[in-house]
Amino acid sequence: MTGTPDTRLIVLRGNSASGKSSIAEAIRARHGRGIALVAQDNLRREVLRERDVPGAANIGLIGSVARYALDHGFHVIVEGILHADRYGPMLDALRRAHRGSTHLYYLDVPFEETLRRHASKPRAAEYGEPELRAWYRPLDLLPGDWESVLPAGDSLDATVARVLRDTGLAAESA
């Protein structure tokens, strides 16, 4: 078992440029201290400098970092593309082991909108439409019906407010 009955685990998944990082950062900014942000891009690209392939080392590292933070009393947000076939078993094991409440969300953003959002990203010049199209997976939901779908039409503020409310973190927010 990991975490405590009081810790919250939030997983934000979706295609590139779907808003995962913006939502995670806004949740943490509104809540204040006490939330660990476990970002797939940081651990995979920056820490390990590896490609996103089946069985990659970052999969276990994401789970280990999340468990460590939960075990030390932090609420945790795990965010990333986190394709269901590659990351699903790790996320399911993390969900089952967590003593507190766990909330998983999938950001359902159409491909055309991901292209528009990607254009405004700082690293937009590093990759473009061909790569985004190759990576894109519509409704790549985890098996088990324990993931909530967040629609593309909701604003950042509305989405953050929903997640804070769903998780009970709204009452704790600074």
C-alpha cells in the first residue's frame, strides 16, 4: 500500500497539446504547497533522455516517484500522454495501491485543436503536424471505466475547478 487515507492521486492523460501540463500547474498554483507534480515529459525526456517505447524505464520511474511522494504525505499529480497500452498496468497498480482517493482524467481534444494549441508551445518548432499525427490516439482510455473524460470545450478555469472539487482539494486550497 502507498500513501495515506488523506493523500490524493490525480492522473491527467491525453494527447500532446491537450492541456495536461497547464491543468496540473494551475491545480498546484491554486492549492499551494503539498502537491508533487510527476510529469512524464520531465522524467522521460529530461531525466532519462529516452524515447517513449513499450517497457521504457520511465514507466517504472513515474510510478516510483509518485509512490515516494504519496508515502511522504504529498498529494500527487501524474501528467503526461501516458498511452494506455504502455502505462496502463503501472497506473492501475498505482491506483490499486493508493490508500487515499484516486482520480483519473483523460483530456479528449480533437486533433485539429491539438495542432492549434501546439503552435503556441515554446517547443513548437521541435516537431510539427507529421509527428503529432503519428502520436495522436483518439480516446485512448484506460480499461476498467475508472477514468473521467474531460471535454475540449471546457475552459482551463472550469476544468481546474472541477478537478479540485472532484478530489476534495478545493476545500484545502490556499
